[in-house]
Amino acid sequence: MSSPDPSAIEVSGVSKTFELPGGPLEALAQVSFSVEPDEFVTIIGPSGCGKSTLLRILADIYKPTSGEVTIGGQSPREARRRRELGVVFQDPTLFPWRDVLGNVLLPLKLAGRLNSDTRSEARALLELVGLSGFEKARPNQLSGGMKQRVAIARSLVLGPTLLLLDEPFGALDEITRQRMNLELLRIWSETGTTAVLITHSLQEAVFLSDRILVMSARPGRIVEEITVDLPRPRTPEMMREQRFYDTLTAVGKVLFDSVEAATLATAEL
């Protein structure tokens, strides 16, 4: 009998402490959760709770102080070496001297995989993210939303199985942000990647996710897991449905209760 496929992500008892000049700072404490293949999971929590630290551990940028992380049954480092991770940050960090296509092709060049076939695939990705016709544009000729589309295309060009997104739309205006949410869902569904999103927006979390993981104030812990009972594909009209508001209220209550508990605990010290 064959063993079951491993979870896309398995996080077990992960803690992270930074050694700072003023003393140790405990960012994460005993974080455990899993993400299944093709799932869209969002992590929310108060500012400074360690959300981005956790994402950077998944991306092999930071190492946990203790605990274990596996991605598809392997370490984050091995997943990164196999080009199975795509990462998008709030700042798209495009190279201003390279045009749109050149920015998307850069990971292929660095991986030694740049050829006529992969060039065609990169152009297809630009079409997928709605930037067909902008291949020769420079970053300073693009809007904020268009720059993030380039960053998403670049993160997908090596065909990752896992897409990690750290507040990718946080700097955008609300209308552009909602449009990008719809685009992200379309891209996610068409590419078949697993997605983990960090956001401060409760509405964004509910609209995009299969599940939402709520973190406590620092040191960050997972205090609640909330399943989003909305059918796919998602549409803007769903945001006016009662079940959307019910889920939004449930997530908000857990988040604000955890912040209040942390505030009371601090006041009692």
C-alpha cells in the first residue's frame, strides 16, 4: 500500500528568536499547521506578530530556532534549490534597467534555463497576468498594480508548486487591490499552485482563502483556524452575502480577542 502524498506544507512546533543588541526577541512560539496541495491559506494577525517571519522561514530566508518545516516532504532549502518556491513581497523590486519581459526572464537566466521554449512560456505568463503588449515597457512606465503583476509572473516563471505572498497588494488603492484579488484567484486556479498569503485585510483574507490561520500578538502562535465556506470561483457579489459577513465577523472576533488578551497580559506584568 503506497503512502499518502505529503502535505504541501507541514509546520511542527516552530519557534524563532532573534538575537538583538538589546537582548533576545522571541518572534514565534510553537507554531504548528499544515497546508494541503492546491489549497489557498491566509495568515493574519496583529502587526509585529511574526507573520512575515513565518513566511520567510517557509521561503528559506530565515531558519527556525526550533521546530521543523517541510514542503512537499522536503526541507525549505531543498524546495528552494529545486525551484519549487515562488515568492512575492509588497515591494515588487523590479530592476529598472530591464523591461517587463527582461524582469520575468531573469530567474530563468539565473537558473540556466533560458531558451526559446522558456521565453515563450514567459510571454504566456505575461498574457496570463494581463500584461500582453507591455513586454518592452520599463518599470517606471507601469502602475503599482501592473508592477505587482510582473512580480507575480516572475515568481511563477520557474513553475513553482508553492506561491508565498507577503502583503503583495498592501500598497495599492482599494479599487486596484480588489481587482488584483480577482486576478490572483484566476492565476492561482489556472496554474494549480498552492498559495500562502500574509495580509492585514480581513476582507481580502475571507475573499481569497480556503482557510484562515489567525495568529496572536508576539510571540506569534496560531490561535484559531477558520474555514471559509464560500464556493469557488469567487465573485465580488459574494462579498455582499450573509455568509461572507458571518465569516468576516468570526475572523475579526478571534483577531481582536487575541489582541485584547495580549494587552491585558502585558498590563498585568
